[in-house]
Amino acid sequence: MPISRTISSSSSSENENLDEECNPTSPEDVFKILITTDNHLGYAERDDERTNDSLITFEECLQIARDENVDFILLGGDLFHDNKPSNHVMLECINLLRKYCLGDKTIEFKLISDEKINFSSTVQSNPFPWANFKDPNLNIGIPIFSIHGNHDDPSGSTPLCPLDLLNSCGLVNYFGNLSSLENIDIHPLLFRKGETNLSIYGLGAIRDERLHRIFLKNQINLLRPTNNPDDWFNIFVIHQNRVPHGPKNYIPEQFLHEFLDIVIWGHEHDCRITPEFNTVQKFFVIQPGSTVATSLSEGEQLQKHVGILHVYKKTFKMHRRPLQTVRQFYFVDIQLTDHIDEKALKTLSNTKLEQKLDKILTDTINELLMRAQNEHSGHPKQPRKPLIRLRVDYTGFDLFDSFNDIRFVQKFSDQVANPKTMITLNKKRDNNILKSNEIKLDPDAIKISNEQFNHAQRVEDSIQTYFESTTENNRLRLLDEKSMLAALTEFIDKDEIYALNTMVEAQIEQSQKFLVNNIHNDDVAFLEDELKRFKILQNVDDDEAIKRRKNLLNMARKERLKANGEKSSDDEIMITEPIRNNDENSNDDDDDDDDDDDDFDRSSMKTTQKRTQSSTKTRGTTRGRGRGRGRGRAKTTPTKTPRDKRKLF
């Protein structure tokens, strides 16, 4: 593949053009794209201090796009933190998109691929199978193209996600959603601007283990134009684990196709926006990272950026733009052995040692607060209170087991955004203790459960099989299995996120009341017997128990509606027995459409299949996925991968 590519990863706010490097006489030939991923709108929405952090930074991203006069915005997944964002978050997102993306700005590029395939819906026929900037009823100044991530992925009996709503509203162009995970054909978005041809492939988030298996089976095909395929600049947008979390719980870069020029990698929150060259596959990987810290981990403290990608023919250039409104975050590891020596441990009293620890933590936090003040960007919307995480390793200091970190952090409650989670105390445990406390499962019950698992269609059925087969010693001691299975079913079937928590809290409260009314001495054995009796009374299927569980599940649903800002009525809050059915996939008939936006021949596409393991057989002819040809023109021509291009894994 051609490798005549130039890159620059300078962090600049000045208007520097790639045109001067590549072709100063044709500025109309250069694509200018804003790259961002993992915006997580709605994260920490219920935190009074951090409720608007994600929205503020997302607005800055849109502001940069408008100031830089980009052609379009490319999102790499997880625009929302939840699959069902609250009304407030959805409203604020729509307001921002209308404010920054609508307008009379001229669209200077053409989308020449088959939009009926690019923007097809996996659930039902899409009434608007075209890009929003082509809609005669909309004035789009900055188009947005986005795949879904693992947080805002389609779910439910009719798989939908927030991007489906924004797509129907004409605010976002949602692509990369697959209707089938068998023999996947990925159709690119094909753009043309002057002499530059750009193809963008998108693959929304899929469970890593499953996608790993799909790659190993050579079931992913990337369709390429047969008209001068080497003249196209190829970008692949993916949202998966890049760092190994297990043997198959990630996607190796070697799985991806060699003809790609750039891979935009979402999901990983560490900002590594400087293009990294893969010497094996000969493409660059750009990992923009998140725009808001969603975990207090070390990688989240890196400076957050968005990227301005310039593409001219087969060359590109990346400008990093640091975000000025991100809440500051500082992560510090503290090893107590570096601050308190063995002599002090033996000679000082426990009170003195705790005072010394208090001083170490206080001095560290004050230094970080001073640093945050000095490093503040000065942007009026950047929060003043930073995030701080101190990870304290107190191995060998057993007396600190009783250290009250909750009381300690109260003195910083008005200076830090996360006082309750500011300090985490870690202690390395003895391996012998870990082995002695290891939970031993009943092998006979597991065997019975595994034998029946192949016949069980639901995970709760398998769990119930285990508890029915195991001995009394391996059952739950306090919570009754029938109530917990009812809550689990509600969580799986209806995505009631508070079902399990509500059920656990209610059973704990009921057990406490039961013990208060029945225990009148300190006999531990009698207490154990009463707990067993309480569980037996609860773990039944009579009318009273069923009614009690339904009432608790109704409470969980009300709690969810309240958290989402939705109203509920007693008529609406009704838990019924789950209806189990099998979803049927429906294929829409293709419509003929003879209008062409360009002289590009959409029928001239060929299949490029990535080989991830050696094989003595070549793959046969593959056809377009699901909808067949689409418009009656998108016939694909399979090409065999050269033997020397196949990789062994």
C-alpha cells in the first residue's frame, strides 16, 4: 500500500494549513476533520459538583469545530454515558448540536457512497436513509458522523440507542451499526473533496470476546472501491479494548487490515492522540481518549485533547488541541514505607503515628491544590475544584486498619470535587491468608448446572439450577434466592438498574426488623438459627411473597423514573410476569433510486478480507450483508487475499 504520508502532531492554536506542505494551489482538496471519542454525556449527573462536566467539555469540542471551520466531526463512540440518558442530558445535547452544527455554512465535500446501506437501521426501515446535510428540510453547517460505543449501544427487545434518536432528528449521522454478526461486510462512507478521496469504515462496539472470535474466523470484510483503490485514504473507526484484559478480551492491532491508513481507536480513555505507527500493519493508530474523567485511574490524569485531522490525497497531518474546560485531576501513589521508617514504627505511639499519617496526606493534598490553582487554564467554564486520588499503600502498618479516612477528608470537602473518594487505602495481603479465605464452590452443583446450562435459555435459569442443586452450606445465608432471581430477571429483561439494589436493601431491613422482634439475648447460635428461619419464611412462592416482590420491583422502577426526571403514575407502575419470545429479524425490500450525486460507480466495490490465521483454502464469493445490493447497484466483487499477507496468530 502507498505509504507517502506525512504527519505532524503539534499542539497548535494557530491557523496552520496542510495545503502549504502538500499542494499550496488547491486548498479545496484538503479534508479538515475534528476527531473526538468517549464524551460520556451524563456522567456523574447525580453529583451536584460534577453534574455538568461532560456537557461543558462537549460544548468546547463543538466550539473548536466551528472556530476551526472543519468539514465534519467524527465521533468514536460513547457520546452518552448511558444507553438511556435522562431527559435533561438529551435536551442539553440537542441544544448544543442545534447551536453549533446547524447553519448556512456551505458543505464543500460530497458523500458518494450508497447512503441506504451506510445509514440503514437494524430494527426497521429508515425513513431518512441519507446524510443530514442532504436533507432539503435541514440546514447543516457541521455534519457529525458517529458510531456507538459500549455505553450507548443498542439494547432492548427492539435494539435502539440514543444515536438512533439523534439520527432521526437530523442532528447526527449514525453509522457502523450491524444487523448481523455473521459474515460481516462493512460498507465505507465514501467522501470526495476536490482531488482527495476519503473512505471511512465504522464498527460500533461489540463484546470483545465475540469480536475477537469473529476476526479469528475471518468473518469481517471491508469493501473497497475497485476504481483505483490505492487512491483512497482509508480510516477505520473502532470502539474496543486496545489493551489486553485477558487472552481474548481485546482486539490486537494485527487483526486489522493492512490497507488502512489510520485507525481511530475509541473506548480507551488514555489520551494518546499523537499518531502511533504500527510497523507490522503499516498504519497509524490515533487514540483520542475521553473528554471527561469517568474513573479515578492513573491514565485519566493525562491532558485531554481533541484532534484536527487534515487529509490531502494520501497524506495527513494531525493537530492536537488541548481542552481547556476539563476538570483537573491528580493521581498520586503514596508508599508509607517511604515516609515512616521501621524505627519510628517501633518507638512512636499509635496516636503519634496516626498524626504523622494525617500530616503526610494533608501536605500532599495541599500541594496538589496549589498545583491545581497554578495550572488552571483560566477558562471561565473550567471548574475550580479538582479531582484528587491518593492511593496509599500501608502494607506493614496494621495499626492504620482503623484509620478513619472518611473523617479525614471532611476538612477538604469545600476544596475538592470528590472528597468521599479522594483516598483509597491499599494493603497487600498474605498469600496464605488469601488461600485460606478462598471461596469453595460445590463441584457437584456446578456439574449439574453445567449439564443443564446448554438447555437453559437464560442466565437466571442457570443460577436457579445451581442453588437448587447445591447443599445448604453453599446457599445464600441472608438473601433468599427467589427474590434475588426475580430482581435479576427484572434487571435483564427491563433494564431496571435499581432492581437488585432495592431488593437487597429491603431484605436487609426486613431481616433487621425480624431479629429485633425475636432476639432478646446475645446467643450467636440462636441468632444464626433465627436468620435461617427468616430466610425460609422469605424464600417461598405464595401469594404474599409474590406480591411483596412485585411491590419492591415497582419501587425500583419508580426510583429509576425519578432519577431520569420522568413522571410515573400508579397505573403505569405495574410489574407483570416476563414474556419470553424470540425476536425475528426482518429484511426490508430494496428501493430503486437512480439519482447519483457524483460520477462514482457504486457498483464497483470489492471485498477486502483480513486473514488472521493460516488456511489452506481460500474463501469463496461473499455477497453484501442483509439488504443485498441496495439500490440494485452495490454488487460486490470478492478478492482473494495474497498468501503472503496472511498472519499467524
